[in-house]
Amino acid sequence: MRNRSVITFLLILAFCGGSASAQHQVIARDANGLQDLQNICAGLLGELPLCTVVESVGDPQGQVYVVAPGLISDVNQLLQFLLGFLVPNGGDAELDQVLQLTSSTSWTAPPSLYDTTPCNYYGTSVWHGYVSQPAVGIIEILRTQNSFGISGSGIVAVIDTGVDPTHPVLQGVLLSGYDFTRNQKRGSELKDLSEPGDVDHDASPAQVNQSTMAVVNGNGITTLSQPQYKAFGHGTMVTGIVHLVAPTAQILPLKAFRADGTGNLSDVLRAIYYAVRKGARVLNMSFDVSTYSLELDKANQNAARRGAVSVASVGNDGQAVMVYPAGLKNVMGSASTTNNDTISSFSNYGQPPVWVGAPGEGIVTTYPFGTYAAGWGTSFSAPFVTGTVALLRSINTNLDQSSASQAVAHAKYISSELGYGRVDVYQAADAWCEASNCKRP
């Protein structure tokens, strides 16, 4: 039986506590499992539950759940209440934070965005500007593919806003994925367009960022300038960069973020555990949060134990600050560099969280509706590193977080602000080939 003083305290909270919105929840780890957590939430108040266990995040132990307020209506008071019961038994609890996709300012559209000449890229027709843009030569993507005879293998999970599953460049490598924001199959971001009139058309090329989306296509520009769509297309853009580096790797789109760029930490946790269960051995996370999360750390530790390699962006605040998941031990953090091999003015820096840097300015990549866009930010640097890891798996699939990190560390050193330097795909492949005793073509 629960202590009477605890019940009295809860009744006070019920009548004096503040109200909580539906998205204010707690992530709770109960070492004794679901039934114990449900009993804690039920309390001794009959039909008025103190809290409600909403869903599991999918951890292998079956200990971590999302808990919503009930009679304890204030989420911070609910957190303290759960900690009081869980911590003594080896559990824990934390707020279900709202995360934000990494965004940045944009500049003038790069020349590559105007190079629409079609060319063949691993059996798919793409724009020449996509495969010949400066970043491709800077980090030596094509040279590495040709020299080692590799093009990527395995499954890469992209935890983001989803993807356009109809994009002709990506269709051949996309798996179905999952939408955690709606709890349904298929990680498509097209469902975020609620009204046919949401899309406006113009006639001239322009740049793209997370504040005003502008995309060049064969018929003009598609612009999504409303605040609720400020990150629409982000996932398709990130996916296109992974595909550019590792064109034959399969991609698992996991939608944990909404079109406005926000997402719940619990959905990110669910996506990480789901990715590992579905066989993904590379994870791209182009988002960051300044607050450490024990459960985010545990989820990435689990991924590393299962042989998965995690990559994350380090944020666009232009500061030497610690962010997560990039700052976690089992994650490679990527900063942004210019085409002149200097750190981008907007990029965060310092090790940790930076492991390496990668080009992140004016990157031409895929965008919904079969189009292309240019993006600026560490969001678009991280997938270059992610794609590199998928490419290394073509040499030897016995690649884990440690060996991948060591290989990627063979980079072009620039300064301590960029960790081991700007990623060099050829050097990374050469290092992993030597470590694996591989035979060159």
C-alpha cells in the first residue's frame, strides 16, 4: 500500500498543480517493468489515475515508457513523483523534451543548383549539379567509389522529418520506414501538407533554409514559407546527401519530427530502438539539444552494442558548446565547413562534440516533388559523414562505432575546433581497407 502522506501530497497537487498540455510528458524507466509503473500511476484513488502509461519506447529490456499527466496535472510535479518511486529501485525519469532540427541562415543559391543536365548515377537519372557540386570533389566521393569499387551497403536510418517516397532519385533505395509522429507505417513527409493550396509557385531559382523553403525544379520554384512548414523537406534533403555518398545503401526513413522542425524526445528514442531492430547499422541524426538526456545516451549505447554507428550534427549557434546527441560517447559529431576548408561561421565547434567537419554550405540535394534544393547548416554536413560510414561497410561489414570513428578520423586536419579535421572519404576508406586487409580492385 502506498504511504498515506504520499497520497495526501498527491491530492494537494491535483487541486493546486498547473495544467499540462498533451505534449508535456515524462520518459520513465522502471527496472521492475510495465506492471509496476502502471501500479504507481494507478495509486489508491480508484478511477482517477495519477498518471497514464502511454507507450513503450521499444527498449530491449521493456523498461522505458512514456507517461502522461493524470490527476497530477503538472508535468514537473509528475516527474518528481515518479523519481521518488523509481530511483530507489534502479530506475529513472526525465522530461520528454521537444527537440528542434538544426537550422541555419542561407546565402545565394550556388551555381550547381542551375546545372540541370541529366546524367546517370548508379542506374538513376540525376542532375549533373548534384553529382558534380564542389563538396563531391572536396571530400573525394567519386575517387573513393572508383578506386575501391564501393558504393555503400547495409541499411542507413535517417531520423528526421521523413522523406518523399516518390522522389525518382531515391525510390530505388528507400525502405518503408515509420512515422512516429502519427504512429503509422511509412516515413513519408508528404502527409504534412494538409492543404492543396499550401504550395505556391514562382519562376526564378532561390536558396533554401528552414525559415523560407525555396526549391528549384524544372518548372520553377516551390515555396513553403508558412511557419508550420519551415522544416518541410529537411528529411528528403538529408537523405539525398547520404545517397550521394553511398548510392547503393538502403535508407530507412524514420519520421520523428514534424514539418515545423520540432519533435518529441520520446519519438526520437523510439526511432533509435526501431532502427536497430530493423537492422540499420548506420544512424543519421541531424538535430541537437543542449540538455543531456540519460535515455538518449542509453539508446545510443544500445545501438553501439548492436554494431550500429551513429552520426549527428553539432548545431548552428557559432559557439563552442556541448550539444547532444553529438556530444555522447558513442556518436560522431559533425561540424560544417566551407568549400575553402574553413569552419562555417554558423557552425558550432570544439571537441567534443565535434569529431570531424564536412561541407555544409550550398549543398545541392534532393527535395520533395522530384526536385532539388540547396541547403546550409550542420544538418547537411552530418549526412556526408553518415554516407562515408555506409561506404566503408562495402569494404568490410564488421564496422562498429569504434572502428568507424577511427577510420573517419583520418581526415584533413584544419584546427582543433574541427576535431580530427574535414572528412576525407578516400583517407577513411584507405584506413579501413588497411585495417581489414582488403584487396583493392
